[in-house]
Amino acid sequence: MSRLERLFRPRSIAVFGGAQAAAVIEQSRKMGFSGAIWPVHPSRETVAGLPAYRSVDALPEAPDAAFVGVNRHLTVDIVRALAARGTGGAVCYASGFAEAGADDAEGAALQAALVAAAGPMPIVGPNCYGLINYADGALLWPDQHGGRRLDAGGRGVAILTQSSNIAINLTMQRRGLPLAHVMTAGNQAQTGLSEMALGLVEDPRVSALGLHVEGFDSVAGFERLAARARALGKPVVAFKAGRSEQARTAALSHTASLAGSDAAADAFLRRLGIARVGSVPALLETLKLLHAGGPLAGPRLSSMSCSGGEASLMADAAAGRAVGFPALDAAHRAAIKATLSPLVAVANPLDYHTFIWNDRPALTATFSAMLAGGFDLNLLVLDFPRADRCADDDWWPTADAFADALAATGARGAVVATMAENLPEAAAERLAARGVAPLMGVAEALEAAEAAAAIGAAWRAAPAAPVTTSVASNPAAAPRTLGEAEAKARLAAGGLPVPAGRVAATAGEAQAAAAALGFPVAVKALGLSHKSERGGVRLGLGDAASVAAAAAALLPLGDGLLVERMVEDGVAELIVGVTRDPVFGPVLTLGTGGILVELLGDTATLLLPATRAAIEDALGGLKLFALLDGYRGRPRGDVAAAVDAIAAIAGFAVDQAGRLDELDVNPLIVRRAGAGAVVADALMVGRFEGVEPSAAPLAAAAERG
């Protein structure tokens, strides 16, 4: 049993305060709460018509839950008394705690005092509205809301948000989505979002969980939530704020500007099998689809409508998504054709025309023929007329025929209205009662299908290992930037392929190094970041004279030279970088490398540790992969060697997680198939102790090369 069980499903509620306490009583009464409600007030005889108690100690027994709607200072005292009495948990409504930030010392101190006063008693908030239990009619909620009590024996979704106002808005939806719980998290002073979500998902009346996330309280907590939700067969979908975050300030390497916290959050949710959607409407539509039947078995969709325009809308909405409308094979197309007019061109999406409109048996035959294709989700586009001016009698034969066909074939389906206002709540509920998911908006419907398919794919795969979160092993030490030679020496010692190279301090030493390595060579100025942009690199030098000239030009730019054998037969250039995220630890970004890295923005982000399969999937998802795969007759790249190198970089980052702040390999040159991949440039920032390693690994590479 969750420690939040009494708070979430109370049989008795104590309320504190004036107007807010009265509102909690009113809302609980309206919802038909059958338990005891005990107002506590120091001077009033009654609150909202109920007899008031003078103190916590005067209550008949320890309440399961309490709503504390008083000022912030008195909140601390009441919470202390409730904890001493053995209360199951409390919602703290007041603001003025730590939400103002570091500049409000008094608020931070009060929040610390509140947590200390609560001790082991769970508290939600402060600075939040609380929770609504639509299954039991129990409300710790000081305002109106738009939901209704769940039918006896019914199931609904739970929604948890960090914003009380968004929570109110969500209860006002008219989309036919049954709600079991709505909850706000507030400041999460003691009880975090992940623990609240875990408590909600344990309720057997909850079918799916929706999260509005502004930030993650605990990586381990979300990992526990995802594991438990998967074990219970309850999918989780999140609307995560922060895609437009401007806090990704420019840092020393390219990687830091690419793998910001939002990219890490996206990778984290994907790793957990929690689908991420991009809007509140998409969150609601996805929850409806998941409530109706859980995750999808795959990405194959069908669409049917009586309009070519609607068929085009559906086809276009799937462009670029991970779900789509596969073409019909000849036998399947013929079976559908046999149910329709000869004038109908059969395809997926299907425009079945209006020849069979209002003919339920004919519609059922066509729909059944289409559903026989074994699609993972079947969509019927159907906008209902507005009820105040029109009648919808002629629309229901189509909807009922679709439901009949779904029932007969065992297929899964949804009705899609192109506009939300064209699927009234009563119609949505009628469809849902027949097992048809009522979806509103073409884009939202396709996003919901994509999310449900992603969860299904994640659940079919093995669970990911826990994320390698880390903090600096020596935070007091100042991070230092390692030059390219030292960074490569450390990577080479870790098994990474680096070019044969030598460090030189003079033009003469550079010429000697080039002669020993063998021409052609590259000469680079050490001590520079973004060397290419600053003219700090000379490539393809084929003789001693050109090396001497390059050395003379580059020595004034830095603090030495690195002479390396040229990497030839390059097919493509990758960037592989690691940054330390304050929440998720080392985050790996890979993408199109070289000087175009930021211009193209072709990247993928992974949390560590990363499996080889995850690296292969990320690499295969890049636009650059076409080059590696022999685009238009070009030579194929050594993909296996590239994956090996990326995996080695990921392993290095995990091994050095306590010391490494940033690693930027750009480019990792992928050579022709069978020729390998080579770290052509590297930059490293971290808290590395001791003297710089010698260039022995580079010299050894020279001897091997």
C-alpha cells in the first residue's frame, strides 16, 4: 500500500480555514462524498453548515486527509499538530514558501519548517489546490471544477500537473474523457511528482496516467513509476514544458548548445516508455485512446471517410510521423472494392464516397472489409453537425456501422472529427460506450496514435537500465579544459581510435613528426577551441616545406602544435558529445558533425548507459545515415565501426562520470566499410587531477599506423 493511500482515498477529511475550507466542504458534498468531514476553526461554531472543532486535538479521531487553507505561518503549526495526531496526509494550499526562488529567504525557511513539521506524514504542496478523487467523490479542492463522479465500477484516467490553473482547465474538458483523479503538485516540498504519480497509478480504477511536467523531482522516482505502470499495464503520457527553453547558453563546445535539458528530458521519457506529446489537447486525446484500449501493437493505420478532401487531410497529417497508412495489397483492395461502387478508387486512406451513406449494412460491409487488413488502429473520419441548428440522425448509421464492424472483426478503432467542436460530448460518450475512441482533431489523433504506438514498442522491448546520474566527484575543484592532444590521449587510453600523431613545439619538430608519421599530415594549433573557425587547422600537407609553412602560421595562434596522419577515405563526419546534465547526469548527443553541426541540427540524444541497439537506432534515425548507407551509389561507411566508437565514448563517459563535465568529439570520421572510424578532433572539460598524460598513446598509434 502506498503511503499516500489514506490521503488519496480518504474516509474522513478535516478542513482548516475560512472560504477555502467552506469550498472544500461544498465540492465534496456535491460529489457525494460519503465519509466524515470535520471543519476546524478557532472561533466559528459552524463552517458551511457543519459543526466546527476548535483544534486538531478536539477531532473525533485522526483524519485520513486534511485540507489546510490558512496563511503560510499558521500552516506550519497545523501541519505539526496533524502529524502528531497521526493524520494520513495533508494538502497545503497557502503560497509564500519557496516558489519565489532563492531571493526569498523567508519563504525558503518556512518551507523547510513545514517539511520538518510534517515529519513522516505526507504533505502535498504547498502552493497548490490539492486533489480530486472522482472515483470516491473525495475532494481536497477549494474551487469549482468541471468533472463528475465516476460511475460505480467504472474506470478513468488520472491527471497530475504542477499547475493548479491547468488542472482546473483540464477538468472543464468536454471530450468524453472519463476522469478518475485530478491532482496538483505545487512546490513538491516533501512529496514529489513521481511519488504522487505512483500513488495514483496504483488505484485499480485508473486506466492510464497523464502528466503535465515542468521539471523532474527524481530520476529514480520516475524510473520506479515507469516500471510499476508497465507492470500494471497502465500507460503513461506526458506533456513536458520546456521545448523553447532559452537557458541553453553557449558553452565551450558545440555539444553543449545541442544537448540542452529539454533534449535530455525527451530522451529520458523515451527511455522509460513514457510518451511525450506537444500540447494539452494532444495529452487529452492520447489519454482517450489509451483509456479505450491501451498502447498500440504497431504503427499501421487505416483511415476511412466519405470525402477525398478528408482522405487527403489524413494522409498529410501522417507525413513525417512514426505511424502511417500502408498501401493495400491487391487481394485486400479487391475485397474492399467488391463492397463499393465501381466509381470508387480504393486506397488507404479510403474515400468510400456517399453512395452508401445512411445504409448501415452496406457501410458495415465496407468497414469490415477494410478492417480485415490487420491494422493496428482504424480511423473513421466523421464530423457531426452542430446540435443547435441541425440534426445528426443520418450520421449515426455510419458511426454504428463502424462499431459493428469493429465488434465483428475484433479490430481497434477510433472516430476522428477534424475539429473538436464537431464531436459533441454526448456523441463522444456514446461512441466510447461502444468501444470506439472518440478523437478530436486530425493532428491530435495522429499524435495520439504515434504516442500509443511508441508506448507499445517500448513495452515490447526490454526495460532500460537505470540512468547513470552523477555529481562531480570533487565539486570544489575547478574544471579545466584539456587540449586536443591530452583529450585524445585519454580517449586512446580508453580504447578509442585516434589518428597517429605527435606534439611539436617548433616548426622543426613538426617536420620531424610529419616525416615519422608519413605524409600526408594535418597540423593543428593546440589551445584553441573551434579551431576550424579560427583558422587553426591545415589539412592534407604532403611535404616538409608545407608543414614548415603551416607551423609558422599556426604557432602564434596557440601553445603548440599537433601533427597527425591524415584520415583518408572518409564517408561522413559525426559529432559525438557528452555533457553533464544537472538532473540526468552524462547525456550523449550524436549527429551530423563537422562545421555544419549547428546549421543542420541533425542530432539524437541518449542517456547513459546506452545499449548498442539504442545507439544503432539513434544513428539510423539521423538524416546523415543515408550517406553512411551508400547514398546514390556513394561508398558505404563502416557503420559497425561508428557504433563501436560511439559505444566506447559512452562507456568512457560512464567510467568518468564523476570527473567529466563535457566531451566533444567532432568530427568522428567514418571511413569506407571495413576501414574503421577515427576520432579526428576532441575537446574535454572536467575535474581531472594530476599532470597531463604523455603523448604515449598517440605515439603508439603512430607505431601501429
